[in-house]
Amino acid sequence: METFYLIDFENVHNDGIANIESLTKSDHVHIFSTQNALNIRRDIFWLNGDIKSHLVPVRKQSLDMHLVSYLGHLLGIHGKECAYVIVSKDKDYDNIVNFWKEEGYANIVRKPAIPGKAAAQQKSAQKPTTQAEAAQNVNGKISAGMAYNFSGAERSELNIFMQHGLGAMGYSGKDANKICKYVVAHCNDAFVLREIHNDLRSEFNNYVEVYEDVKTILEKFVASKGKNAKKEAQVRSFFGQHFKKKIYVDRKEEIIEIIVNAQTRQQVNNGLLKLYSDGAIVKHIYQTVQPLLKELPGK
């Protein structure tokens, strides 16, 4: 039986579609959202299924009315031979469900989430059982890790990271430049992997292999960015607790950048010496931040 899922995303968010991977080809998903709730998991649009999103205006009960209207549209087209599921915790939809059941549409219900076995799916995500599942997990990690607007400095950082990665894989400078151009050009796109894939397909005969190499590097890039973000949050918290004098607060961002980006303890010391000509100040900062440097090599 064909089943249509109508998602009130503003109500259930990504928890409501956590089991979307369990759906089959006979399932159809329509996700309704507003500007107030746009953080839909991007990886779901790479699934091999009928998944569509609908952006509706931000007004009182606007999403509810659009969803219910579309439900009527589907009922009129597909009739009583199909099943319909409203995914929402809002019990007001139950009145609509009961109304259509009285009209003879028995296969219509409301559920708080797409049905499925979340625990089993979580286990599958941790240890993929097929090559397709593994690829899907990688796509999801990359899409989630790049789901923000890259600044000019971050685009430059991405370009350098890609250049080094491609060079290590044996790509020529010319090919690496082409690939990096496409990656950087699409890094702020909603469907970044799809756009990169399409450009590589038009440029390289072995685009499938190139695309997989690009994903390998991007996976490492987003993992690195995630680690840096966690480290930066730790450094900012530490700074707020230990450096309250104006002489330090005035150079807060520079000090944090030095600590976050340093690969050795010597780099931290050298960076601080460029900020302050007073060795006593540098010594105080360096000694204070030692707990943040314990994983870095050097003395």
C-alpha cells in the first residue's frame, strides 16, 4: 500500500523524521516547514525515496492549514486505496483525522514521529552493513558538518585543506585546482555534495572515483572543524575564567586564535611574543594556559 507522510516539522523537528531511512519505495514524504524551522537534515534528500519539502509563510497556524490543505489534495488524487500519516504531536490534527475517517478514509492517522526501529537504525549507523549505508552515513556527516555559511577565511582554509589532500592522493596541480574550484564554489550551497558531483561529472571521465576522493577529504575536513570548534569553546571558557584584566581582554581574539590554531607549544609562545613586547606578560599567559596545551608537543 502506498503511504503518504505529512510532516509538521515546526512541531516535531528532526526527531520526528529520525526513522526516515526505514521507509520503502512505496512511501512518500512531504515535509512542511517555515523560516522558523529550517534545520531539516540535509542528508535525507540523498535517500532513494520520494521526499519533498514545502516552505510555507510564517503566520499563526499557517503550517497547519497548508498541511491540511495538501492532505485534502492527496486524498482527492489517490483516494481510499492509500494510507496517510500526519506526523505531529499536535492533537488538534486528530479532529481532521476523525473527520476524514467518518468520510470513509479508514487509513489515516496521526503519529508523533515516523514509525520505525530507532535503536536498530542507530546501530546500523554506527556499523554499516552495506556499502550503500556506509556511503549514506558519510554523506550525512559531510552535509551536517558543512551546514553553515563559510566566511572568506574559511573558504581559503577549505581550499588549502583540499589542495593538500588531493596532492597526497597523487592528483596533479592542474586537476587539484579544478576540483578545489568546484568544492569552494559550492561550499555554501544547500546541496553541496550534489552540486560538486554534477560539476565533477561534466569535467572528469573518472568522475565517480574523483567524487569519492573528494568526499574522503571533506569527511576529514568536517571532523577537523568539529574538533576545532570544541577546542575553541573550551579555550573561550578558560579565558573568561582566568583573564579579566584589560591588558588581556583587549587582545582576547588574537590570544584565542593563537591557542586554537597552534600545533606545538612553541607556536603558542612565539605567537604571544608577537602580541606583547613584555616578556613577563607572555610568561604569565603561557604558564596560565598550560592546561590547554597538554596535548601539544614541546615544552
